[in-house]
Amino acid sequence: MMDEIFSKESDCVQRVTTGISNLDALIQGGFPKQSITLVSGSPGSGKSIFCFHFLYEGVKNNEKVLYLTLDKQEEGLIFQAKNLGFNFQEGIEQGTTKFRYLDINQKLIYESMSEEILNGNYNRIVLDSITPLSEMPMYIRNPEYTPPNYSIVNAKKASSNHTPQRRNLRYIMNALETSGATSVVTSELTLGSSSLSRDGISEFLADGVITLSYDTTMDRRKLSIVKMRNTQHSLKPQNIAITDNGINLQ
Ligand SMILES: Nc1ncnc2c1ncn2[C@@H]1O[C@H](COP(=O)(O)OP(=O)(O)O)[C@@H](O)[C@H]1O
Ligand SMILES: [Mg+2]
């Protein structure tokens, strides 16, 4: 009886389309609703373009979407997206799309981030990337800082044994989880790294992990679904290409 319930679990999960054609078919229709997917890859592997696809899909469905970044000013990203055919301008003017750059050096970075995440009633949120948060020097990360708990569920999961780095990453992941949005978080890998994230922690906190990689000698790009909770998927690396229209999964 229990086996039957478990085997059917993945069929009952509500799905959120990724915006990348052919990817949805590999993960039973899309990301599980309200999940957090980590997209990892070295510079130029297509992480930001992946995020554009995901958010633009939301725009097309009349959803509210947020692009949070710690790396680049909003204008540069909007420009990069537009060149690939993702025009976010209309949504921005209507207030349904928001690009927000947050300065990592500001004191209340966690508070500002969670405020953005929790107060906008977003359907989709992108955090591109989470790496600066995990690399902040100790004095800014403030090891004494105890993030507030947003829900009983999260409070139960919290533990005082966690390192400050893990607590900080968990704080942001908790905010994303609590927001009710479906999220994509990116992590910067150094070239040639076989890790799933730069910090070695995010992959455990996220519900899903997708890696993007390239082989310079063969001039080839790959996308791998490493983990996707409540989802049947292949682990086989998929060939992708980046063109004027973004990521194409062959
Ligand atoms: N029009 C295009 N045609 C082919 N490749 C492109 C095009 N635009 C961008 N790219 C590729 O995409 C990369 C940038 O992707 P991006 O998502 O910004 O990477 P990341 O965020 O992982 O650093 C570029 O380095 C380039 O290789
Ligand atoms: Mg990027």
C-alpha cells in the first residue's frame, strides 16, 4: 500500500515549465512547483541564459517574476537578455517583472534579499548567483547572526551546529522556500571543477541540481540533471547548444 503511494508521488507533483524546449520532457513536465533548483557551471556555461529562459516562460504565462543578482547591474542583464530574444521590458513597465541588483557589501544584505524574496508574491525567482554570499569574508557574514525562522517547518530543521556559511545559505534557501515561488539559484564553478556547487553545501539544500559544462577541445556543451526531487529523470548528459535564441537542447 505504502509502495503504491510512493510510486505515484511523482505523478501528483505540480510542474512548472522550465522555458527550455525539450528539457521539460526529461523531468516529467518541469520543475516541481515551489522547488529550488541549483544550476551550476563555470563562467560562460550558460547559467544566466538558463535563468532568462526560466523567467521569460513565467512572463509568457502572465506570472510575477524576480531576477536577483549580486554580480551585475540590472541594465547589463536586461541588455544581454534582449540580445538573445528575451524582452523583459514590458513586464518591467507593468510591474510584473523585476530585476534587482544587490550590493554584497551592504550591511543588511540578508534582510534586503529576504525582503525582496518574500514581499513580491512572485511565481518565479532567480538568484544569479549565490556564490558571492558563500564567499563573503567572515566579518561581513557575521558568525553571531542568527537568521529569523520563517516557519515552524524551517525552525525544526534549523540547528545550532551549522557553520555560519551553511546557516547563511540556508537562510536564503529558507526564504525562497517560504516565498511559495519556484526558484532557480546558480552557483559559479571554477573551470574543470567536478563539484556540484562552489560552496559544497547548496547542492544539499536545493531540491534539484542541474550542471552546465563545456568541452573546449570538442567545442561541445552539455546539460546534466544530477538531482530532481520527486522526479524520474535520466542522468545522461544532454547535448546543448547556445545560439541567438539561447539554449537549445538537442
Ligand atoms: N548569440 C550567441 N551565440 C552563441 N553563443 C552565445 C551567444 N550568446 C552567448 N553565447 C554563449 O553564452 C555564454 C554566456 O552565457 P551566460 O549564461 O552568460 O554564462 P554564465 O552565466 O554561465 O557565465 C557566452 O560566453 C557564449 O559562449
Ligand atoms: Mg552569469
